[in-house]
Amino acid sequence: MTVFGQPFLHHATFNARLRTTGGRYRLQDHNIDINPKMLTEHDMATLVGVIKHELVHYHLHLSGQPYQHVSSEFKQLLKQVDGLRFAPRNEAAVKTRKYHYVCQKCAMDYYRQRQIDLNKYVCGRCQGKLQLNVN
């Protein structure tokens, strides 16, 4: 109420089944699910940022405005309320990935469950050559 000026009339719960995302706004029932690891693995500011992110989806959807990540309304309201654009990676999600690739040009990290063809794929950021990092 203090940040958005409108009440949140539905339910927000922790959902341990969320693994790779910080939270989820459900369009069908307007409820919000939050990954509990946002609280256990990260600080309170991260949790509040994720909740604000989901509330931006909520309030825009209920007011009939575009609520997707790509819309300018979403980006503007998210910046206005100081919410997180992206949730930080969970350690458990990273540990389940078997293959770790590093771009040789910009040092971007990629984690994959399956091995990729290094002759076929390049870095998505700079199109640099990828290298399998063996730890």
C-alpha cells in the first residue's frame, strides 16, 4: 500500500517448487508465489525487490495495462518502485548444471545441463568463442 498506493487483495505465499525464478505472478487467480531461497540464500533487500517485481505485474494486470517484462509501462513502474529486474541465481540451480562454459572474449559464464557443440554455439553477448571450464 505504501509503495503502490493500492492494496494487494490476494495471497502471497512461499513456493518451494520454484527453482530457477525468484517469484511468479499467477494470472488465473492473481496470487503471487515467492521462492523461499530468495530469503534463505539472499538478503532481505533481495526478497523485497522480488516482491515488488511481482507486485508490478499484479497492479499492471489488474489495471488493464501491459504487464509483460518487455512493456515500457512495466519497466517504468518497476524503476519507480525500485524493484529488481532480475532475481539473483540460486546456488542449488547452479549446482545442478553439469557443464560450465566461459566466453573467451568477455568472460561471460554459461551453465548447462547438457553438453553443447562448441563449433556451433557462440557467446550470446559478444559472439565470442566458448570454452568448457573443467573444475
